[in-house]
Amino acid sequence: MARQYDPIFVLGHLKCALDATGTELFFLLGPVCLLAFAMHCVSRALCRQFGHRVTAYLTGWLGTPVHEIGHAAAGILFGFRILEMKLWRPAARDGILGYVRMAPPGVGDPRRAVGPFFIGTGPLLFGATLISLAAHYLLNAEFVPIGRTHRLAESNLAWQYIADTLWRETYDASVEVLSSTFTKQAYQAA
């Protein structure tokens, strides 16, 4: 006979998990979306001022090869074969500045299913890593551990309080959900 749980208990844990997930997604994706929007606005302004071709040369000569290498690196890590790769082709009439064509691994290989997600996000991870390394070595910048990023807001006490509270609540919620989920009692029949 299966063990029955109190619906209020389950809903409480579900709410706690959703709150923690929402908070983490906000802090993970919020700055990325804000930066992407700012880049879009700058790109549109450059296009209006100088035209598409000049803008492609101003921004694409470095960004496009880094972007395509990110796709290729993720593809190689997941067992995809690179068939063709163009890191920079600004004279293309189709507007595509670069591309990577790949062949997936065999039909039964699980990397075939998860690989495309990581290939699609490869440029984000590769670009962020490259920017971090460049900042570290060229600007002598310090790496800030992820758990301590809220310390960057110390100049503003309100932001510090919000960041401290959110990190603490996210941690506490995660520990509570994990500790109550992965217990012997949760998996034993009644």
C-alpha cells in the first residue's frame, strides 16, 4: 500500500521549491536578459546610424567567431561531428555571419537528445568564460565566488539586506526540500 501524504504538507514543499526556483531563475536570467536588451538597443542604434554592413564589421569580427567556437566546442563535447564551420563571412548576402554544421552521434546515443540544448547554449557559456578570463588576466580583476556575489552590493544597505535575505531564504528552502525528499521514510511503503 502506498504511503499517503498530507496535501497541505506537499503543497507547502511545492511552494517552497517554486519560490526557490523562481528566485534562482530571477538572479540567474535577470541580468542576462537585461544585458541582452541593452545589447539589442545598442545594435539597433548602430544600425540606424551606420547601416547593417558597418555594424556587422564593428561588432561581428570578434563576436561571431567566439559565438561559433562556442557552438563547435559544445558539439565536440557531446560527440557531434563538425562537418563544416565558417567563423566569419561578412560578405554573405543572407546576413549569416558564421555557422557550424554538425552531424549527431548514433541513434541510440543519449547525447543525441541532450546535445542540442548544450550546443545552443554553448556560445553563452563559452563567451561568458572568455569574458571572465579576459577580465581576470587583462584587468587584473578578481573572481567572485557565486555564493558571495551579494557582497558586491555592500555600498547600498537596502540592496545588501535584500540580497542577504534572498540568498538565505533560497538556501534554507533548498535544504528543507532536499532533506525532506531524500529520506528513507519517503520511499518506504506504509
